[in-house]
Amino acid sequence: MEKKNQKALKEVKDSKRMITIQAIGGYDEVGKNMTAVTVNGETVLFDMGIQLDNYIKLTEEGDIIKYSPDELIAAEAVPDVTLLGKKALQVKAILPSHAHLDHIGAIPFLARRFKKAGIYGTPFTMSVLNKTLQDEKINLPNRITSVTPNSTVKITKNLKAEFINTTHSTPQSAMIALHTPEGIILYANDFKFDLYPTLGKKPNFERLKELGKKGIRALIVDSTYSRSHMKMPSESVAKQMLKDVMLGTDNRGKGILVTTFSSHIARLKSIIEYGKKLNRKVVFLGRSLTKYTYAAEDIGLVHFSKEVELVRYWKQIKRKLKQVVKDGKQKYVLVVTGHQGEPKSTLSKMVDEKTDYRFGHEDHVIFSCKTIPSPTNIANREYLEQNLKHYGVRIFKDIHVSGHAAREDIRDLINFVRPEHIIPSHGTVEMTSATKELAKEMGYETGKTVHMMHDGTEVRI
């Protein structure tokens, strides 16, 4: 009888420590990231991103603003927030981990459904969000609050969010520790462990280890590169690769075009540095390049506009390229949008001869990026590259290092924080399965301490 009573008391005690984690998006695909964590009737939402392929299809057909949130959900361009059910009424905060569109891109369209929920993120992330809202002329009822990296914000009496500095391919990315009366949930999308970053600080390893000692109930972890048996190289490696191409090849008298992720401020900083060493004027051409640059400048992170010319709108871009032709392309480094071959991008329009600029034999076109592995991106890039080859240009591909953790980075994170439970996230089933296998290798048990989730499912811990 005494054993039964002890068992009953333990069950009551455990039930009070219940945390519900629900996958809303990003557990069956790359993109559309969103996770809901509910503790004692209070819910927070980690990330609220778009699915880029489906989003791009809509923007090709017209202005994205004309679509209602329900239409965007139906097109699978944004997370299906109807999966929250009654939890939607108890959402207290939206916590984006960083500034990439697959993590913040749906906030302008969906956040108003959670009017009482504040939006909290690091200064760069919030600066990008505010720029997006201004560009699209969207007013949100939600309070938007910047949180300094490595600091904590109080959400409710019982919930606190700690933004732990990590490295990624955009500034001020954070792992978010949700402190609750029932324990800590650590959300780690996206990250890598870069010991030699070219912009910003190293990851806060000490704080991660401290939290591990306190006890982590569950780790929700990036799985994008979990199949790669390696440690992801530093951004300083990508900088050296860029140096080898820009300063180590014969480009005298040739045009130089570079394209990369507009949000990759560290990479843009390196391009500017080497452009200046070539004694060429650096010009940024494209809306997203200028948006992310101004977002970084608004918080004092960089001062690119003192070093480069920023050209945003298409009519201005056409005028600028006409001037480049007149001055001589050998006097410029042109940084352009279009690294994935997007049809409406500056690079694609240049290739399609919609400007006065003409590619010449052995001009340099540098793709400081990887092709995001989706059918749309692969097809667009193949089409773009085939057209470039007709001009006889020199194409430099994959001058890039990913901002995502590889398998051995994920292993290090697990060893640092030693969570009770692991939830693989941010990826296709093949990607999350690789994280599951790593967790099993480290002593976790599928279904008990490592949980495979799909969009719409939930686990109670």
C-alpha cells in the first residue's frame, strides 16, 4: 500500500511539471519554422517563418499583401496556426531566434492573431522586422521589444526568455532558454559553433554549460546539416575562400559580380574589404541588400553606407548600371541579389539583358552561397547558370561555409547541456532522423527521451 501511495504522489508531482511542446511548422520541411511551448496554461511561440518556395510562388503571381492569412496558410507559405486550437487564446509571446525569413517572415501576416503577445528578439532581428513592416506598410498591434544578446526578458510572472548568443549566418542569432516553474526548455534553431567569427562574438559556451548544470528539460535542435559528419567550418574559412577568388585570380579589366545572402552581414563585410583592396568601388544593387544593411546600421552594427553605394529600386539600378558601363566595369565590384536564381532578382534581370550592362568574356561571377536544396531553387539556379555560360564568364560557385551546425556541433551542444529530452527540428524527415540517430548513439531512447515530431503533433514532458 505504501509503494502505491508513493507512486501516486510521484505521478501527481510529475503532472504538475508537465510541459507541452507542439510542432507547428518546420518539422516536415526546411522553412516555415514555428514551435509552441505551453506551461500551466501559458503558451509561447518560438519563431514564425515562411516556407520560401511557396512564398516565392505567390510573389511571382502578385503582391503578397493581397493575400489573407488564411490564403497564405492554405498555400503552405506560412505556418498553420489553426493547429494551436485553444492554445491560441493563451499565447503570451512570440520569440524569433534570428532574422532569417524562414524564422521571422510570417510575423507580419500572423502576429495580429495573437494581439496580446509581445514580440521579443535581439536588436538586429527586431530591426529587420521593423524594416519589413515599414516596407510593406503593415501595422501590428503587438508590442515589439529588443533584447540584448545574453540577457533575459520577463514575459509573465512564471515565464522568462533568455537570449543566449550563438553564431549563424546572420548577426545576433540566439538560442532561447525558456525558464518556467517546471524547468528550462532550450530552443536551438539555427546555430553553429564558430570559434573565429568575422563579425560579432563567439557563442556563449559558458552559459550553455551553466544551464546544463541547472537542468534542461528538453532541447529543440536544428537538424539541417545533421547528416554531415563534420564540424562546420568557421566563417573565417569562407572569408579566406572569398579572398582566394577576389584577390588570387586575374581579374584585370574584367567585371566582378558577387551574390550572396542579403542577411549575411559578415560575408558582405568581407566582400567590401576585398573590393577596396582591388581599388574598385563597391555597389550594392537590390532591395533586400539595402534593407538588411540599413537594419544593421540602425543598431550600429556596421557602417556600410560610408564605404559602398546602396541602390535599392529597379529604376535606380538601371541608371546605375548604365553609369557602370560608361565608367568601365573594371572600376567596380557589383554586389547583387539573385544568388538562388530568383527570376525577379537583379542578377537574373542583368543576365536577361534588361539593363545596359553586358557580360563579357571571362568576367567574374561569384556565388558566395550554396543553392538551397528545393526544386524551385535548383531549377532557377540551373537556368541562370546556363545563361551565364553563354557569355563565357568565369563562374565561381560555393564560395561559402554554412551557418548551420553539422553533426559534431550538435553532439557538442548535447554534451554541454545534457537535456532530459531531445526534439529534432528544422528539417525534412531525413534530416531530423539523423539527429535522432545521433541522440540514440549518445544514450537517448526513441519515443522516451528523443521524440520525432511532425507538423501538428505534440509531446508532453
